[in-house]
Amino acid sequence: MKMERMSEQYAFIGYLHSLRDKEDRGPLAALRRGLGKAPGTVPETYPFVIPRIPEGTTRWEEDIYFIIASLFAHHPSADGQGDMGSVFLKLHQESQSESIEGRFVALLRCHKDDLPDHLRHAVSIAKSHDVPINWAELFTDLRQWNRSDKKTQRKWANSYWKNERQQKGD
């Protein structure tokens, strides 16, 4: 079942990439309308997301499909490497802004209900610095956001702070 979910998730990311590659701006514009709105509440996104949500998907997983679709439409990057910790590290290195780390910490601390807004800000910053997102990894990580052991948050923190320290030579 887990592998089946993963393949469906990768198929969805592939579908989003195909929308970008076709340069058909209508679907991407419809998906962008979901930005800043509660996941799954914007009817314009339904034709592009709902048919691709597998049967038996939990409500949180459904929300992730809508979140990823809207964020991707906002910054349809390809070839992103690593997780969001890696993205924030690259943003911090490029901008040398201390506010980047503050935003990253706020993202790590946020409740799942606030996650779409925090991610929207993060993706907007990445877009402004032309830093690509690994959409498949983000999807996988969001599926585990609510774990009590904070697996995703710890993984992102490791990507940010361990790599930062290694690059400084500590």
C-alpha cells in the first residue's frame, strides 16, 4: 500500500510537470487560485486535482495534493534537490539575510493548519531567488508532518544546520 501511494504521488508530480511543459497557462492559473486559501476549497482547482487523488486517501493527504498543486503552479521549478532544509540553506547563503533562518524556524514550528501559509511564503522566497523545489520530496515530507517524533521537521533541520556547519568548516 505504501509503495502504491508513493507511485501515485510521483504520478501526480509528473502530471504537474506536464502542465508546465505544455505551457498551457490555464490549468496552472486555476491551481494558483488555491494559494492563500484552505486546501480543497477553491472549485477552480478541482478538475486538476480531484481526479488524481487515490481512493482511500486520508483528509490530510487530500489536502497535501491541493497544497502541492497550488505551490507548484506558483513556482513550477524542476530539478530541485534535497528537502526544504536544503532550500532554506541555499536561500540563506544567497541572501545572507538572517530573516531567512527566522522564517525557516517558523515553518518548522508551525501547526499543520498553518503549513500552507508558511509554505507559500517559503516557495515565494525560493521563486524570487530562482531556487528550485524538489516537489516529490516535499509531498513525501508533508505526509509525515503530523508525526509525534517530528521526523520531517528534524530531517529539514539536519539539512539546514548540519550542512551549514559543514560548509563553514566547523
